[in-house]
Amino acid sequence: MSHRPGTKAVHAGVEPDPSTGAIMTPIFQTSTYVQTAPGDHKGYEYSRTHNPTRSALQRAMAELENGKHGLCFSSGMAAIDAVVKLLRPGDEVVSTNDLYGGTYRMFTKVFQEFGVKFHFVDMSDLSNVRSAVGPSTKLIWAETPTNPLLRIIDIEGLATIARERNCLLGIDNTFASPYLQNPLDLGADLVMHSVTKYLGGHSDVVMGALIVRDDALNERLAFIQNSCGATPGPMDCFLVLRGLKTLHLRMQRHCENGRKVAEWLQERPEVDRVYWPGFPDHANHAVAARQMRDFGGMLSFTLKSDNMGDATTILSHTKLFTLAESLGGVESLLGHPASMTHASIPREERLKNGLTDTLIRLSVGVEDVNDLIDDLAQAFDRLRK
Ligand SMILES: *Cc1c(COP(=O)(O)O)cnc(C)c1O
């Protein structure tokens, strides 16, 4: 029986341990398993290939994304690395242009050297995708909502193009989480997560995941996972299994707080633009409302001032919002794309894409939202001193 997302978050993947009855999946901290005769074992031989704690988590991931198979990796980047290893020299990839910086770096600095060609286009207009996809395109890769400008890309529209042109569609679903958006239901072949963010949810694990429905695709990816070996350890898998149980509660609060902070920012005289897909006048609001259950806890804003010093004043005076990379944990974080996550992109390029010097990104946590707003207010007040 298929359950609703909140029930799945609590129960997905986990059965009482058959050997002891333990309700929680134990941390199987072992590298190897006994064989009573060569090849005679209980399905586990070596922990790079299979580990029971990881198996439980992989089942949970598959259920949460309405997939059939889940594969966990030692980081989000390792998960994307496995996807690109499906390709061969000469193959081409069409990707979103405002891509996670680490993905952009891996595509252009690592895999381009191996003869894979990447095209980066603004996918909020699907005609750009249609013209970039050619006969050698084997993969369309998209993030939505995008980072840090929270553009929304129409996953069903991309799936139509991928089907017509016979290429795979992979969606990095990190920003939405499976609670807000399920790309496989919208026609994607493959979903990727940086589990580090909302799925782990407590800023204490680095991990990645892939979820697919197709058996043959799963086999190819599982072969790469085992052959290349970027698998997570059982302790980390346990922490994520624990985190998942409150995914729905956390996401509800992230969304609620995100909305209130976005609305508050929009009223501030110092603020120029607030990027949050829940606003009816957001350029892609209709698509967001159709493919997401709610609008999430990520948002960005720019100041009317174009002085980077003013952004720095805010960034260095919040007390609850911590200045740090990453997102999706219970605690609120803020970041400055121009000097942090997107510093490797030349300034001219950045400005062309709307990534101005005063753009500030918030990962709104699950604290009491009134305290979060008070914290931002006292940091804004510093601008007048
Ligand atoms: C963090 C992140 C990644 C990379 O994941 P790691 O777990 O840090 O390796 C990829 N995509 C997005 C959207 C991310 O936010």
C-alpha cells in the first residue's frame, strides 16, 4: 500500500531487525561477513558492495521518491560522478546554467577532460533546451529550484524533450527534498540528492543518493557504485535514517518560516528583490505551484545598495542565522554567493545572471520565526549606523 509522504518519512525502508527484534536498524559496523562455504552467505559479502544499514537507507530513499531502487554515495558529488560515468567520450550533456558550483566544477574541470561535452542553458525557457539537445546528447541534467536565484524549471516539460530525443533526464532534487517534489512522478529517469542537506537535516553528515525506477539503469549505477567505491559508512546511514523520520515535520516548518521571512523581507525599505517561488509574481510561480507541494525554506534577496560592504554588515551581524556554506539543516544559515559558493564564477558572468554583490541567500531553519525575524531586523538596523 502506498502511503502519504509524512507516513513514509517515519516508516520507509525500516523493518525490525530479524536477528534481535530491534525496532531501529542497527549500525552494522562491519566490513565483511562470514561465509559458511565459499559463496554460501546471507546476501552480504563485503560492505563496499552491501551493508544492511545502507540497504535500509537505500530502500527508504526509493520509497520517499516513489522510485524502485535507491543508491547511496559518500557525498552528493559522488552520486553525480556515478551518473556522468554512464557516459562515454563524445557524449553530450545539457545542463541548467545556474548550477550548484561543485557540479559545474566537476563537469567542466574533470569530465570535460575525458571528452564529455557540456552545454549550460537557462532552462526556465524550454526552447533553450530544445535547441541545445543534439544527436550526441545522452543526458539532460537540471536543478530546480535553482541556486541561488530560486528559478523553477518545468520537470514535465523537460521529460517530454528527453523522451522525444531519447536521452536520460536527471534531476538534482536537493533544494526541494522528496517531501516537496517527486521528479520521477513527473517523468524524470533519475533523481539525485545531496543527502547532506534536508534529508540528513541536522548538518552532521555528508552523503549523496540516486533514485531510479528502471531495473537496467539501477544495475548500471550499482555496478559503478561498487566498482568505483564511493559508498557511505553505516554510522552515517544510521544518522540519515534517524533524520528522515522527521523530514515532513521539518519541511513543514521550513516552508512556514520561509514564507514569513520572505514576506517580511519584501516590506523592508533596504531590500530590492526577494527571490522566493511562493510569491504570485515570481516568474515561474505557476510551475512551482504545479510541481511542488509547497515552496520550501530557501530564499535569496538583494539590497537596494550596490555596496558589498552593506551585505557584509548584515552577514556579520546576525546571531541566529550563522554565516556558513550548506543548507537544509534545522538551524538557519546565511551565505553570500558572490564571495562564497559562486566566487569561482567571473564577476561579469555573475552579474549577467543576476548574482549581484549584495545578493544574500538564506536557508531558513525551524526555529521560532519571530526570533529569526528579530535577528534579521537587528542586523538590518546596523546599516543605518
Ligand atoms: C550540496 C549540493 C550538492 C553537492 O552535495 P555534497 O553532499 O556536498 O557532495 C549538489 N547539488 C546541490 C543542489 C547541493 O546543494
